[in-house]
Amino acid sequence: MALKELLLAAALKFAPPWYPPGQNPESFDQYRARLDTIAEAIAVESEVASNWGLGRRALAAATMTVWYGETRFAYEVHALGKSRWTQDLGKARCMGQIHVSRIVPRQEWELMVGADLQATRLCARATMRVLAAQAGYCRAQSASEASMARVFAAYGTGRGCALTPQAKKRAVRWALIMQQI
């Protein structure tokens, strides 16, 4: 099976985003179609990423882990560019909750809104660059759960590699995805 299909199968096992009764903006078929776009974007971009030294599968699993952890693949984040929990006050874009930075310039950041494949691939590319930068910063030497926990800690805080409970949970989810892909 191709990486895209494996990623889609993994994503379909996650709990979908919760909405109050009658307020879900999409049907299950629409949600599945968006997950298909997400899986394709991650698969394609992980193949061409050049600044990640821990393997394509590890990068794909890390990107999916971050996106689910940050947004639960919520429609309003993916399609509309809104924040799921408003914690970033509009400063974050796409499912990677990316901020303008030296890694992701404003011109690129502004294009990372929408559920189409092009915008989703831009989000994947940016997320992967940030993950690679954090892996370098944390001196991740292997695609192991322990190394990835440090990378997720840096991604989540932007301030260092010290482990957090959330980073450890993301590393566990990453390891589960790795087993599936």
C-alpha cells in the first residue's frame, strides 16, 4: 500500500473533531475526503523534503501527529484558517498552527489557508521545515519515541527540548502511526 493510503487509514482511526449537536460543518464523507487530501499532501511533501534526516516515514508520521494534536483536523482550521481554540489570537495558520518566522515567511504563510491540495501541501511543507529545524535544535539522532518527544516539545513551545506531558503523548501517538505506516 502507498504511504498516502496508510496515512489515511491511520487518520481515520483518530477521533474526529467534536462539534455541538447540529453544528458539525461537514458530513462524514466530506470529512473523509478532507482526510484524503491531508494524507496526500503529507505523503507528497515527505517525499521531497530535503532537510530531514530521520526518514520519510518518520517525517510523515510527525507531521500527522502535529496536525492532529494541534487541531484534531478541524474543518475551521483547515478550510477557513481559523484557530480551533483561539489560543494563538489569529497568529497561527493551517493545521500545523504555523506562525510567521524566519522559517516560514509572511508571503508563504498567507497562502496556507484552504482545504484544497495546494494549500494543504504548503502547510505540510512549512510544518516539515519547522519539525526539521526543531529536530536539529534538539539534536535528534534517531527516529525513536524519545527523540521525537523532544522534537514535539520544541515544536509545541518554541523554547526548548525539555519534555512536557503533551510532548510525551504526541511521541506515543507518533509511534502508533509509525507502526501503521
